[in-house]
Amino acid sequence: MTTREQKEWQAKLDDARGMAQWKAIYQAYNAIFKLAELTLLPQRLSLPQIYLLGVLKSAGGMLTTGEIGQAMVRQARTEIVDRLEEPGLVERVFDKRDRRKVWVRLTEKGERKLAEASPIANRLAEELFSALSDQELQDLQTKMEKLRGVAMDRLAGALERP
């Protein structure tokens, strides 16, 4: 591809409705995710791992893998559960009535780890989002939830196709 063709292609891409916002979301996500990884490194937890531990805690300590899939992107959940299971932060429990159903249970060790890591993650969130007013935070949450819903619906449709 020539330099001219590259510039034309980039111009078409940049002209797409929502592309500038998509780039901004992507760049913000990457910066926040990297900062969270560095901040949580001493805890030996990733942001998705602490999120899943929190989801489990909020749900009473136990969810099926399907319920976890509703809270997280499906492809990532098995890997995250595997990484949390290895150090004993969660455990898989097979349903005695339906062997196809797998529960993920937060262990006592996982609860302790969540209690250690949560204040660190909360402090980081407070520092980062102090740049926004309460109204801006609420608006951001509303818009992000709307986009997530649209994306998850499209993803569900894509996964249903052969």
C-alpha cells in the first residue's frame, strides 16, 4: 500500500461516525488498565481478577460460570478463573444434579486477598476519576453501560452464528 493509499484509508476510517470516540475509549482503557496493572502488581492480581473476586463477593461468594459470563466477556472468564484457582482464591464446584453446571466459589483466601486489594483499587479509582465531576461520572457510566449493552448484544448474536 502506498503512502497516499494509507492516508486515504486512514481518512475514511477517521470519518466514520464514532471513530474518534472509539479511539478515545480505547486509549483511555489502555492507559487505565496499564496503570491498574502496575498499581495491583504487588497484590499479584490483575484488574479483571479483582473484578471477578468482587462480583463473586457481591453475589454471596458463589456463581455459575454462565452467571460469570454475563458479568464478563465470555472468552476471558475461563482464563481468569484458572488464574484465580491456581493460588486458591476461588474453586470450581461441580453441580451434583447437573454435571454440566460448574459453580465458582470464592474461598476464604480469596476473600482475604480481595480485602487487601480493594482499598488499593478504590484509591486508584478515586484518584483517576477525581478529574470528573459527579455529574460527569454519572453521564459517563450511563453512556458506557449503553455501549456495553449494544456490544454484548452484537457479541451474543455473533456467537450464535455457526
